[in-house]
Amino acid sequence: MYTLKFTVQNTDPNSKARAGLLETDHGPIQTPIFMPVGTAGTVKAVHQRELKEDIHAQIILGNTYHLYLRPGLQVLENAGGLHKFNGWDKPILTDSGGYQIFSLAHKRKLTEEGAAFTSHIDGSKHFFTPESVMDIERTIGADIIMAFDECTPYPCEFKYAKDSMGMTHRWLDRCVKQFRSTEPKYGYNQELFPIVQGSVYKDLRIQSAEYIASKDCFGNAIGGLSVGEPAEDMYAMTEVVCNILPWEKPRYLMGVGTPVNILESIALGIDMFDCVMPTRNARHGLLFTKNGIINIKNEKWKNDFSPIDESSECFADQQYTKAYLRHLLQCGEILASQIASVHNLHFYLWLVGEARKRIMDGTFYEWKNKMVIQLNQRL
């Protein structure tokens, strides 16, 4: 029935964590996995070669809203899709643009038909419908495409969350119909993930998870979290939803998060993650390591000539010192963003890769509990 394949290879005896294999026409993805965010067709400050060779990324994201506006669908179609356009030959996932439109609260209007919005670039008017978003994502050409939804803010009144969830479900019906009545454009297969909504209301999350599961798509996503709610609420909603979504299908927690968020969510049964945090924080000098968080701007690193991360196998971590990276950042040098971004993304991919190894050998839960203490430390 599905053109892609997902297999659960092992589960952790002391949690709901699982290790899996997601097979696409652009290659396999070992889960749990973190997906670097390539908003406009590029992961900021990082070469594709570095993504492959230093970071070991297996899949990256593209952003429907931004790619639709620039370079535009005609350019992407002329190129043969995003893979050909940006030179990335491994899997790609595209979001639907719903989150970006949600964040343009003063520039958009939602109706049953779709979302009218004003471009943040030139003020031009645009209109997304569930059908048009499926066509746009077909044109962009990602291996995994997301359904069009509304991401509710936090805090959010129950009535608004319920009404929004209902519209997201009705939009999903239209997405599924359009997706299943169209074909991929570039000779490889694509699959659709619907998105569970419901804010932090348990009964709404249950309703939404049941509805999303009934659509019988290849995989499923959880949206509307990591938007400002307490971490405890995010974990509670994730657990509720994971108990309902089909065990044999991949589960994607959208926009999450910190290293600790990722480990705790893996323990709840999540397989896939994305977040701008590793690259965004890198550009401000915050580095994630196995022993905690480094603010490389601090004076204490000025004369520290040790490698950025002695325990890391990443080339950048061994090639450059903490003092040098601090100097580059103080000077506003572009290389600072490159080095720090490669470091943070390498760490995130190491983290999910190590989690996978621990799930496979049955030691994940104890390791996770130890790591969450270390990862929260400020060095």
C-alpha cells in the first residue's frame, strides 16, 4: 500500500523507545533521527558536504512557505525538484507552511477554505488551500510531505483549540484526497504525514490522534507543541498521543527541541525530530556537548586552547580551539557560525545515534537518565 517502508527493529525494555529503519527512494534513515532544518533549501551556514561527512545527516527539511515564495515553484520544477536544486541526494521532508502562516498572525486570515497571507518579503497576497499545498509539496519534491494544518498558539482557550483542531481535520481530509489523486513529479515516491493537534488539552489530543490514525497514512506527526508550553505538558501530550498512534508507523514530533527534550521524547516513543535550535543557538555562541552547554562568548574561554570538543569525532571540533572560536564570534566572522553550527548539528546527530545504539543493546533508559542530568549543566 505504501511506497516507502518503516520497520521497528528493536524496543527498549524499560521505556517506549524504539529503533527503526525508514526506507525511501533517496536512501535509508535510521531512527530515532534528528533532521537539520533547511528552511530556504539550505541548512544555515553548513555545506551539503559537511552535512554528509561531518554531521552524518540522513535527512533534512525544506520549508514550503519560504520555498514557495523564493525561489518559487517554477524554478524548482525547472531544476527537477529540491534535491536537484540544492544538490542534496538524501531524503528530504517538507513542512506544509502552516507554522509559518501561524507565526504571521498580523498578516494572515484563516477561513474554512484555506489561509490568506501577505508575503513577509514584498507584501504580495497569497492563498494556501489544502489542495494547493499538496500540489506545492509535490512540486518541491520532498520524500515526506506534511498535511496543511493550523498550529495553535500557547496559551490557547479550549474552544479555540477545539475549533482549530476540527478545521485541521477537515483540511486533512482534503489533503489526503488531493495527495492520493496526484502523482509524484520526478520519478521517485512520496508519502504524506498528517498532524495531530489539540494544544495541551488531553481530550482534544485523544480525539485528534484517533482521527489522524484513522486516515491510515504512512506516518504521523505531532504538532502544536514546543510553542511555549511547559516541558511537562509537552511530554504529557506526547505520551497520550503515542499511546494511540499506530505502533508500526513512524512518529514525528515537530519542532522539538533541546537535547533533553529529544531524549525524553524518544523514551515516549517518538522516532523523528527537527528544530532550528542547534543552528540558531550556534550563531549566538551556545554549544551543546555531552557534558553540558558552553557559552563560548564567556571570558573563561579566551585562553582555552583545547579543542572545541575533545570527545567528538567531528573534524571541526578537533581542528579548532575554544579560544579561536570565541575570537571569531567576537569579531563577527562568518566562520564562527559555520564552525559552531557544524559542531551543534554533529552533536545532535551523535545524540540520536547513541540513543539508537542504546535501544538496540537494551541500555537506553539508564543511559538517558544519566545524560539528561549532564546535558542540563552549564559549563
